[in-house]
Amino acid sequence: MVLRQAYLCVLASVFLMGCDRPFVAIDPPNIEVLSPDLSEVQIDEEIDLRLRVTGLRRVTRVEINSEEAAASTEADVFEYRTSLSEGTNTLIVDAIDADGEVGRDTLFAVYLPYSTATIAAATLPKPLANHTATTLADGRLLVAGGFESSGAPSATAYSYAEQGFDFLIDDLPDELAKPRGGHTASSLQDGRILVVGGSSTADPENENDFITAGELFDPKSGEFASLDFGGEPVQRAFHTATTLSDDGRNFVYLYGGRGIANGSTVMTRSDITVLEVRSHPSGDSLINVSPGGAVGAFPAVANHIQLPLSEQSEFLRSIAAGTYEPPGGGESNQVAFRFLYTPSMFFFPFEVFEEAVPPMQTRRIGHAAATLLPRHPIMIGGKDPGGTVLEGLEAFSDEAGRFYSFPASITLRTARYSHTATLLPSGRILLLGGINSAGTTISTAEFILPALP
């Protein structure tokens, strides 16, 4: 009897000691997407979502955006059919187990019902690569410069005007004062286009290969005017440009590209040059307002893209995407830039902040990009680090904060890089020129347009 009481006392002591230990919660149910592949852009308006939901306790109910999903005959699988809206769709999944524990996951389904098509009516008058294609205020497209089949830089400029599925293509009465390729052409507030940077060769080797003169194109006269330049010269090609305005003043931020740095060395640049276009009674001038000519240390990249994501009263955001440093360099990070509308002693007149962005689905440079929907830029073609010319497309969802590849059924009709992609007033994206997988500079055109029902 005494032994039995002692044994019970020991058990009671162990129990009480156990009560002093912290309670360890059982993990909530785990949610796994079986289909469709949500890392891809969805091209069908309706999707059948299949989820495997597992946990230590039996899952009794699954809700998607507060609607109950149906239990499948397959163990632990739940099914839900939903219609998608164009753009990014948020699907909030709640899985409830037998004890009421809730596991929650947020899924994103990107629905972009677009396809590709060849259009002979928009073929370039001659093969071009590393040219620019900029939308003018009246809806026309300005195509300027680039490298010809021979590798020589071009000074020619063309005007494209949409006429239904057809195009009216005209030679302009003027051409660039300096033949160039790998330059940028940026729209200013007054409708004029600033052409800056570029080189006389697709593979610049020294400072003499870079075009330092800036030019302004006036859509009303169809003429280019050379600009007086002040400050450190611009020695960049295959860079990107972002235009910002403040109190009637026009600033252009140049990022990355191949250029002169550290004296006379040609390298892939990681800094930003800030230019201002100034108008005077006697004419216009272009001023480098960056201290030392350029500032900052961001990912080094060239042959990349940069597109605006959103603009608010305090700042503008853009995304820069190009995944390796040419030629044959290492990995470069995708970044989103936040341009703050506040004076800065370094990035006058806007401070620049860098945000990390997950990598593209396919590493690429020399691709083109345009924005299908607000905050949904699409990356088109390019080539990978092994030199393979790409025909695939992918889109960035700012809401989801990641890239989504298009399915294999939606590809370019001609794989190409060093081409242009421009959003037209009709909502279609026009691709022009570039270099194909045989290494030939081409003149062909393609559309990315809403898929037929």
C-alpha cells in the first residue's frame, strides 16, 4: 500500500512538472497547389483549382475567398472553379481542421489572355537592331537609329501611324545628326523626344565609340536638333532612361549600360546619370547635373529594360530587369526603383531608393518590354547567358511581386533580341526588328494582342 501511494505521488509529480512546460502548438494544415500551374500566366478565364491540404488532424473544410471548395474523391484534395479578371487575381485559401485550426495561404493567379501574330504591314523599311521606338503624343510611333545588317549605325527615322490592322509608314523629313544604336529616346512633358547616348558600334571598345551628343526631336516639324551640352559627357550605350518632371523642369535618369568608367575602361555600369533639358530663348541645352557625372552603386547591367510600375503623389516606381552582366558576366539582380519627389544632394531633384525583386523565370538580356496592363510589364524575347535566342514571354505582377512565364503555346513567331516593343494606342504591342537565332538583323514585325474568344 505504501509502495502504491509512493508510485502515485511520483506520477503526480511528473504530471505537475509537465504542466510547467510550454504548450507546443500543432502546425496548421499545409496547402499545396496541384493544378493549374500558378507560376504561369493563365490564358483561360475559368480555372479549376485543385489543392492538396494535409495536416496532423483531419481537414474538414477548405474555403477560397470565403467560398467553400468541394472535397474530391481523392484523399486530402479539394477542388474549386473560379472566373478570373484580367490582371492579378488574389485567392485567399483557408483550411480548417477538425479542431478548428486554420491554415491560410494567399495565392495569385495572373490572367492575361493575349496571343502573338505576324504583321507584314508593319515591316521596317530596312533591317535594324538596337533602334528605338517611342510613342508620340499624337499616337504615332517614332522609330530612330539602330544598327543595320552591315553593323553600321543608322541615322534614319520613320513615323508609324496605326490604321486599323494596317500602318502608314513614312520617312521623316530629317534624320539623326549622329548615327547611333543602343541609345534611348524619351518623351518630355512638351511632347518632344530626347535622344541620348548610344554608340557607333554594337561592341564599343573605347571612348571614341560612344555618342556624347544629345538631340531633340520635334514632332510638329519632324526635325532633330542637336543640343548644347554642359557637364560630364554621357558615355553610355544599351542603358535605360526614366523621365521625371518637377515644376516644369524635365529630368532624365540614365541607368546601367556599357560605358566608360574608371578613366578609359569600357565596362557594364551600375550608376545613374541625371540629365536636365533646359530651354532658353536662344535654344535648348542638355546639362549633366549629377555630382561627378554619375552617382550610386546599383546592380551592374546592360541590354536590360526599365518600365514604370506606378506613380503616386510622392513618388514614381519603376522596374529594371536584365539578369546578367554582358559580355559573359555574372548574375545581376532585378531591382525596383522608387524615385521620391524630394530634393536630394545626390540625385537632384529626386532621391532614388532600390527595392529587391525576385528573378525572372528565364535569365535574359537584349529583351524588349512593354506594359500590357497597369503594373503588369511583359518581357519579350532576348537571349540567355548561353547565347540562345529566346521566343518566350513572361510578365511581372507588381501586386504579387514576382515574374510569371507565359505557357509554351504563347511564343514569338520569330525568336529575336535587340528589338523594340511598344504599346500602341489600340492596346496592341508592336515588336520591330532585332536579331534572330541565325544572327541576322531582321526587319519583320509582330503583334502581341488580345486573344480571339
